[in-house]
Amino acid sequence: MNVPNERKLTIARAMAEAVAQEMRVDDGVFVMGEDIAALGGVYGNTRGLLDEFGSERIRDTPISETAFIGAAVGAAQDGMRPVVELMFVDFFGVCFDAIYNLMAKNTYFSGGNFKVPMVLMTSTGGGYSDAGQHSQCLYGTFAHLPGMKVVCPSNAYDAKGLMTAAMRDDSPVVYMYHKSLQGMGWLATEPGATVHTPEESYTVEIGKAKVAREGRDVTIVSVGMGVHHALNAAAQLEADGVSAEVIDLVSLVPLDRDTIRASVAKTGRLIVVDEDYMSYGVSGEVIASVTEHDISVLKAAPKRVAYPDVPIPYARVMEQFCLPNPEKIIAAYQEMNAA
Amino acid sequence: MAPTRDEQHWMYRNMVTSRKFEETIAGIYFEGKTPVFSMADGPIPGEMHLSDGQEPVAVGVCAHLNADDVVTATHRPHHQAIAKGVELNKMAAEIFGKATGLSGGRGGHMHLFDADVNFACSGIIAQGMGPAVGAALSRHMQKKPGVGVAFVGEGAVNQGGWHEAMNLAATWNLPFVCVIEDNAWGISVPKEDSTAISNNADRAAAYGIPGIRVADNDPFAIYEAAGEAIRRARAGEGPSLIEVETYRLAGHFMGDAEGYRPEGEKDALFAKDPIPKMRATMLASGVATEAELDAIEAESTARVEAAITFARESADPAPEDALTAVFA
């Protein structure tokens, strides 16, 4: 589709633009992280910020995630709005105390008297043979723990609006961006992520899912990269006369259960696509949202296309065997109707 | 630089208030927990870490602070909270888990938060470091006055996060002070069995900042060391590290049998109890009379009793309030 005056941005540029626009109007916003200044972020999401705002507000840190994420908590409690980057979500292991014991709990433990308005950006996802310490999604790990909002854009429009919303939120927001959507020249990018993105500042509501494609016969729910697999599968299913609805969760916390339920009430069938590990995660939560509410809407048992419960392997053929893809989604639909 | 007469009176008052508070809590703690000790029962449930003996550190440091300065405290926070000026009625009520508590009962004794005086706790070892450094960063970036002070125990310096935060504060030359309360014990493990060096102030060399160790729990020496560290911080000269040799007169937690303590250690520590020692010092130097110190003790006792009464008489939170205040 051609849009007049179309202004396509990658997610990386959309994120950086949102941060820059907010920094121009809010002196409390600043950025900390590893390689976010001169390099502009390993995944490009802070590119250009150092030139405009200087090293006082765009701070490269030592490789000390516990210290700088903890420091962000302290600065947020002191009235600032830090944006910090955990370069790969897999690195949460060295700093989770600052995240889930401080960032996520201080509002509650203070009875609401302390606010922790900060954004924790982190890259997710694999598919490029970086193996299991640099390829995980860990959506369920973060979404499971109360006290932090969690968002995962699937395209640049949402990426910009979610970032602006996250910086303005008085609660901590974990902003999980998928590497395969980011638009880095050296890493293949899903073309559907690079979309028209308005120049002016705007917000995308945190906690509100979107119907990425309307359909009648089956609901495919996903987030981030999985949305593109779902849209791809839906296009193929359409050729076979099947009308698939695709729900982009956009946010994992708060989870927009109403939009999921309304869609499944219409279609009667549910497939959840999740690049995070299968068990105890987002896919199970989405299914429970429907079955706990009204199991009678289902015409078939729900299906999951998720990462198997194994660490992420290096070898291309092994990793690709494990990852969700459109073919697995189509197969899930076919199994659902064969049963 | 010695504390003024008024400062000495303030220090003594806060030491006595803290001790009286702990003694009162200790007396109440076992209510409902006998004959069989059950941590979950009684008006004060849960773990209880008392600070008896460590009062000089809190007052010697906080004598230099005002409400705008930011303090992060430990799992053993009462003396630090009192010296920082946390509202005592609300603090007692929080420890009793009451609706009138600082956090409406959500936090309890290891998670005391008072925004009015910029005081926060974490029950996780060394994890107050990052937020105190962050508060210092915030003041530095906003060009606002105020310093960040993290109180930690001597066990905390062996946590990676402690090192990360010290390096960050020094690299960015922030108005930050780390105060190590060396009470010689990490629960049951003595310092010499857990720490490669005896003087943690030596670690300051690793960050290119001043480090000083204060011996023998001396409130006047602590006051002097903290005064210089906080002066440096306020002047933009960067962070400092202070380690204080202090005494843990109580167990790690209430109910701790302390079988790991060498025989005679506690008797020796009680013989060096800093409160009667400070009283004697103030009388000898003439900065206070018996009558003045008696009055301070009586006033402190009355203040603690009023706080405990407030806490006891306050209502429990509505159980369903557990579901609120997750987000701002």
C-alpha cells in the first residue's frame, strides 16, 4: 500500500526519535547503558543522541548492569526519568536484583510514596546463530514478576509511540525490542517492521492490544517477531480459504485480555505464537485468559507454536528447527481441524 | 572537627531513641511466639534484625545530613531510619504491619520508605548501593544540592554490585558516600573467614578515592570522618568510603541462638556499649549535665512509647489493599 508522504522508519530509528523528542521537552530524561553513546547502541536505538544531547545526558556506562540499573532506580526515585539499556535480555542474570527487587518493588513497598519512572530497553530474539546467551526472548520471565510494565513492539509506528508512552509513565516499563525487527544493516530484518512513522511525537497506549489483521475462522495471537510470522501464515491460509485474525499483543503487562477474548469469541479457535520458551510462559497465559473466562467459545483445543524447552542452540539447522515460523502456524491450524 | 554541643545532644538523643526503640521491639517481639517460637505469630511477625550497638554509625553520619540528602539502608535499618528523621509513629506502625504504617503494611521492617526524608531500604545485601549512587547522579545532573549515602554491612563489600556501584560513583565523580558498618559478622560467618583484607577502607584505593577506617565504634571519630566525606561530596570532590568498627550486641535476627559467637565475646562488647560510654564522655567534657541527659533519655522513652502505642492501636490494613499500589 502506498501512503502519500510516507515516512518509513526502522524500529531502531523510531526508538531514537522518540527519545530525542522527549529529551527536548523533559530535562529529566537521560540515557544510560553500554555502548549507547558514540556507537549509538549495538542495535541502533540511541543513534544520533550523543551528538544532540552530549555525554552528560547520553551516558556510556561501565559493564556494570547492577550498578547502572540500580542507579536508574535511585535517579527515578529522585525525580528523573532515566532510560537504561540492558544490551541483551540474556544478560539479566547479572542484574536481576536491581530489576525485580528494586525497580519492580519499590513503588509497592513504599505504599505508592516512591515512584520509579524509568524505561529498561532490552534486545530480544534469535534466529542468527548467536546461541543461548544472546538469543532468548524471556518475555515470560519479565511479564511474570509484578511491578513492571512490559511492552514489545512489532513495528516502527508502535515502537515510537510505545517509547514515548513508556518515558511518560510513572511506573517502570521494560521495553523489549526484537533484533530481527530492528533494521540493522548487518542483521536481516523483517520488512513488515519498517512502516510509516509520523514525525511528530505521539503515544501508543501501554496495555492495549491491536488487531493486526481481521478474520473469522481462527485467532492467532503473538507479539514482536511472532506477529509477522502470524501475518505471513494468515496470508497463506487465506489462499486456502481460511480467514485468520491476527492479534498483536503490543504489551505483555498489562495484558489486554479483553481483546484476546473478543477475538476468540468470534473465531472459536486460538493459536498462540511465542518465540519464548513454551512452558510457564506467555503462550500458556494467553490460553488461560480465554479458557478461564469462557471455555465454551472454543470450537477446538487451543494450540501453541512456541520455542521448545531447550537452551537455544548455535547450529543454524538446529536453531531454525526450534524457532516458530509460518509453516508451523499453518500446521497447527490444520492439526486443530483434523482433530 | 568535633561535634558541637547541640550536635552531641542530638547524637545522644538519637542513639538513646534507637536503643529504646529496639529494646521495646525486642520485648514485644516474643508476644504470641511462646512457648514454641513461631516467626509468623505475634503482633510483630517475620524476621527482626535489631541494631543495638550500631547506633554511633547512624548518628555520626546523619548528623551531617538533612532531609534532602538521600540515604539507602540495609535489612538492619532502624537506627539509620531514626537518625535520618523517618517519622517514628509511621515507622513503628509499619513494623506492626498496620494501615497507618509508612507503606500501609506492604513493606515491613526491612522495607522502610519515607519520601519526606529521602530514606529507602533494601533487604538484599549491597543493593542499596545502586540507588544511592543514582540519587547522587540525579543531584549532579540536575545541579541540585544533596548527597547519596549508602549504609551497608561489612559482608556487602564482597558482593559484585558493591564494586560496580563504587566504580560507577568514582568514575562519574558523584556526591556519594558509602558507609560500611563492620559489625564483624555476616550472620554467623566472621569477617576474617569471608574477606581477604581486614580493612575494607583499603578498597578505596581501587577507585582512587579516600577511604578511612574508624576504630572502636567511636561516635566522635565517625562524626569527623563522615563530616569530611560529606563535605567532599557537597563540594563536588567525589565519593568517599568509610568503614566503621561497630558492635552487633544482638543476634543476626531475633531468635538467633548465636552459638557461633566465641565465649565471652558478647560480654566484652556489652562492656563497650557505646551509649553509656557517650554519656560518660559528654559528662566528663562538660557538654551536658546529668539532668540534661536524664531528660533526653526520658523524652526519648516517651517518644518511643507513644510510637509503639500508635502502632498497637492502629488498624490492620484491609486485606484487599494488598492488591493496590503495584504501579504508580
